[in-house]
Amino acid sequence: MEYRVTLIKGDGIGPEVTGATCRILNAAGAPIEWEEAPGGLEAVEKFGHPMPESTLNSVRKNRLGLKGPLATPKGKGYRSANVHLRQELDLYVGYRPVRTLPGISTPYSDVDLIVLRENTEDLYAGIEHAINEDTVLTLKVSTHRSGERIARWAFEHMRNHGRRSILCSHKSAVVPLADGAFADAFERIASEYPYIEHDQMPVDSLSFELALDPRSFDVLLLQNLYGDILSDLAAGLVGGLGVVPGANIGDQIAVFEAVHGTAPDIAGKGIANPLAVLMSGLLMLEYVGERKVAQRIEKAVFDVLEEGKHLTGDLGGNADTARFTEAIIDKL
Ligand code: ATP
């Protein structure tokens, strides 16, 4: 069986890191046929929109996508291309596994967290307006339906993958309606899974606790903005943005992407770390049931990391993207 996957190379370091990822997946014989589709600045030039309908249709048809980071032109009235993609395709689960990797020295040696971010609502609903010259209003949207469906996804995922405890974190003391609705939905669904530990914590306390010791946490469930912020924090605990993968998952469609952005400071220099997009590609292979090839690539990656001879600059080495990629392919 061959999977057709929509490939959105993206902006900034996107083409470099997706290019490296495709090379490695192809070298490992992953059964994928790539269908390239534009997104970000390239798409603005060609179609006048950073996430054109033709690209959305390609993902709708293939039901699978691998995406590099996208830039959205600022001050030109465009909404974020990433947010648009998630909302249009109803990819309501932001899935970010945060694990300590071999050979990468970090303050904590055995972090194994899953950050789940509600992807479609909250301040990202994009509803804001100026009331007068002094005051603007931005609406935080939270529906019981969305709170319940991501909570159900979380508990089902935990049941299928043997995860032990889940923490829903929010700020309901200050935002009682929107955050309270999310917390209530979580409790309702949790009551259907009495064999999975569950708890709640204010998101400020969680930030503090994560920095002190992330090992006491297992699965975190957060609304959109808190999830965006805390997944970057969690990335910092295991080696930085260059190593943490992610997925945007809906009921029928999934698009896999790194947590990091376009990294304009290093774009075009050939030095970006492709690991985050590569590991997102491995999540995609596992998602479709191609575990064997995913594990073979992961082993090759871990061997290269453990040897430590060909690491990119963000991991303390001096290899460029191409050398790091070749080292993984050599292992394969
Ligand atoms: P954007 O505006 O698209 O969010 P950004 O630069 O603000 O871009 P990130 O792209 O997430 O945010 O990058 C933050 C920092 O992490 C930058 O200094 C960047 O160089 C570094 N970084 C991000 N991704 C990688 C990577 N894959 N390899 C190496 N360094 C990275």
C-alpha cells in the first residue's frame, strides 16, 4: 500500500527541513508518494492567499499532510496560514509528544510528556474589533462541544497507548466562563474513564512545576493559547525547538508538522536541524500503521544522536543539515 501525502514545504527553514525529511523517508523505503502543494509566501504570490483552497483540497483528498513552517505576511490582512489550515480542516487536536532524546544533554534525563492543545477555538478564533480609538476587543471562544471532543480524543488515546494520568490546565479562576467550560467538559468525559487518573491545575502553577520537574507529568490537556505557549516551554526541556515533532489531527485528516516556526535567523544557511519535521514524519508513519519503518528510522536517528559526531549547531555540534541527514541515511 502506498500513501499519498500532501507536502507543504513552507517558508524560512521549511524547504531545508522538509527536503531532508523526504530524503530520509525515501531512503528508508517508506511507502509514500509526495504531492507537493504551495503554502505560505509562495502561495501568496501565486494564489493571493497563504493557504489556498487547492492546497486544502489536496489535503482533504489525501487525508494526510506533512508541512514545514509557514509565514503569514504581516499587516496585509491575512490570517495565520497555520490557524486557517487547522480550522478549515477541523484538525482539533494539536498533538505534541515531548521526549528526552538519547545523546542530547538536558537538565532532566527522562522526560516523556504529551502536550495536547485544542486547535480550533480560544483567542485563535480570530474575532476581534476596535470599539473606539482606545479599546480593542478579542473574543475567547470556548464551546462545550470542542472541550468534550478533545477530552474524549485524549482519554481514548491514553487508553490505547497505556498512558497513566492526564492534567487539564487552565485559568478558570480568572476566566470562569471560557476556561470553566473547558474544565467542565474535561470532568464530564473523565468520569467515563475512571481507570485513568485525572486532575486540574492553574496554568501558571503548571508552568512553574514543569520548569521545576517535568517528570511528574504524563499527558497535559490545554486550550489553544496555553497549549501553544507550554509546548514551546516543554520543547526547551528536551533540547529545543529543533527536536520536538507535532501533529494536527481531526476525525478524518491529519497534518504533521514541527512545533517550531520559520526561524528566519538561520533560513537559507543550510544549518537547520531537520529532526523535528523528521520525527513528525515518523508520527505520520505510526499513525497509518507503518510502525516498522518508523522504528527503523528512529533507531538510525538515535544512533546518530548517541554518537554525537554529526549534530547540528542547535544540538551543540557543527554539522550542517546535509551532513546530519547523510549520517542518518548511512545508518539506515
Ligand atoms: P516564526 O516567526 O515563524 O515563529 P521564530 O524565529 O519567531 O519564527 P522559531 O522559528 O520557532 O520562531 O524559532 C525560534 C528560535 O529557535 C530561533 O532562534 C531559531 O533559530 C531556533 N530554531 C527553530 N527551529 C529550529 C531548527 N529546526 N533548527 C535549529 N534552530 C531552530
